[in-house]
Amino acid sequence: MLNQLAEVQAFDLKLDSLREERGQVPPDLTATEAKKRDLEARIALKEQAQDELRKRVNANELELKALQERRRSAADSAVRASTSKEASQYQNQELQFATRLTELEEDTLPLLESQTALDTEVDGLHAELAALVPELAALVQTEADRVAEVDARSVSLAQERTAVAHGITPALLQQYEQVRKAKRGLGLAEVVGNGTCGGCNVRLPIHVVQKVKRPDSVTRCPSCGRILYSKS
């Protein structure tokens, strides 16, 4: 029965290996996903800057429009003025509006240049992201296919394991599974060489080795606690 349990453990170790294999995401997929997240974060920041810059430009353009209207109004009023003093006052207003217009235009020009540069940068980032999306989709599909294949192998092995374990007493199987859980996967250890535990490599006492060789005897390694068995 212990040799049969050894078969069960062989299946368990293969299943452990498949679980580990399943969790090993390909580096190119991880890197591409990270690149996509980075691009999306950069785009979000740049678009936020775009919005802020657009608001500043719009505010300046609205003020420019208002100043141009007030300047025209002052110029018209100067022409229609009934006295030279009144005309002079409107001319001074027109000059003040013209000065502010010049200042505002000088302030707005670099904003417009920055806006153009930022728009170009954002368009470039969107293009880079658009090119990355199908590449990532292909990698995701490949990974999904790989995981599905590993899962199919796992199901098949689990079924074989169940068939082999069917002939083992529930008490022995439970004991094995408890030891295996405590010992990180290896609940059963073969007595190898001149009486050494195959699990912890500790030399076993002669009486333990002899007990292991008895039919239907369940013996634990006094050092590591694994269930011992012998193929001979």
C-alpha cells in the first residue's frame, strides 16, 4: 500500500509542478502590461495638463476679445467726443486697453506654443498606446491558451491520482496529506542507500529500517516525521 501511496505522491508532485507552472506569467506579458499602465498614467497626466492649459488659453482669449471691444468702444467715443478733454480721456483709455492687449497677447503666445507641443505629445502617446493594445491582446490570448492547457493537464492528472488513491485506506491517506502539507509537498520518503531517509538525509536507526520493511507497517522518520517506505 505504501508503494501505491508513493504513486499518489508522484502525481501530487506533478500537480504541484503544474500549479507552479500555471503561476509563471511570461515576462513579456508582464512587461507589456506594465508599459500599458505607464502609458495610460502618462496620458492621464498630460491630458490633465492639457485641460489646465486650455482653460488658461480660453480665459486669455476671452479677455482679449473683451479688451478689443472696449478698445474699439473707446476709439469710437473719442471720435464722437464733444470736447477735446473728453476726447483725450477716451484716447487714454484706448491706449491703456492697447497696452494691456499687447501684454496679454505676449502672455498668450507661449501658452499657445505649449498647447501645440502638448497636443502633439498626447497624440504620440495615444498612437503608442493604440499600437500596444493589439500586441497585448495577442499576449493575453497566448497566456490564456497556455493556462487552459496547464489546467487540462492538471485535471487529467488529478483524475489519475484519484483512481490510484482509491485503493488506499482513508486513515493512511489523511495522515500522508497532513504530513505532506507540513513538509511542503513531500509526505512520503523512501529509505535509500544504507538506511537513510530520502526526505531529510538522516541515517535511520536499524530498528526503524527493519520496521519499514514489514508489510503494511506505517513508520515515520524520527527526524523529519515523514512516512517511510522501501521499494525492496
